[in-house]
Amino acid sequence: MSDDHKAALAVGREQGRAVRRYLEALDAQRPKRGRQRSQESMRKRLEAIESELAAADPLKRLHLAQERIDLTEAINTTETAVDLDALQADFVAAAGEYGRRKSITYAAWREVGVPSSVLKQAGISRTS
């Protein structure tokens, strides 16, 4: 394999990573169905779980333990801020060439939630 070929593969992998990271961030920020829980309400429920654990029977303890794990993960997820601007800039730099190489249409990008303004910045038009 030539050095040029290796370099082209590395560029393709990096473009794929930039596209994947941006799409994952869009998915993570998409509003979820149902009532949204605040940090405060999740922390209060964690405190309630701790007090319920002592008197709970083994099956109830199992369910409370899982709820505690889920709440802790939800709190950590909401506290972790994603720099969408940086991911978007990387996406804009990579998506045009990536989309042409993989024959990805404007409609497909839009279907997965990429805003039209971002596609325009990336040089992806409705006719590409």
C-alpha cells in the first residue's frame, strides 16, 4: 500500500469520525418524549432511594439499585456539556467530501436531523 493510499484512508477515517460525532451529538440533544426531569428532582429521588433501601425487601432493593444507577447516569449525562459548535465545525469541514464519496443525498442528511443551514455551510445542496 502506497503512502498516498494510507493518507487517503486516514483522511476518510477522520471524516467519518467527524460526521459520527456530530450526528451522535444531535441525537443526544434531541428532545426526549415525556416529561423532562430536572437535576434537582433527580437528586431528591436519589436521596429517597437511599432512605428506602434500608427497609426494602430483596426484590425492591434490586429495583431501587437499578433506579439509582439510571438516575446517576442521567445526572452525569446532563452535567456533561457537549461543544456542539466545535463538532459542527468539524462536520462542516468533512461532510461535503464524505457525502460525495459515500453518495449521501441532501435528503438523507436532513432525515437524520442535520439542519439545512449546516448543510449549506458544508457545501451540500439539494441537488448534490
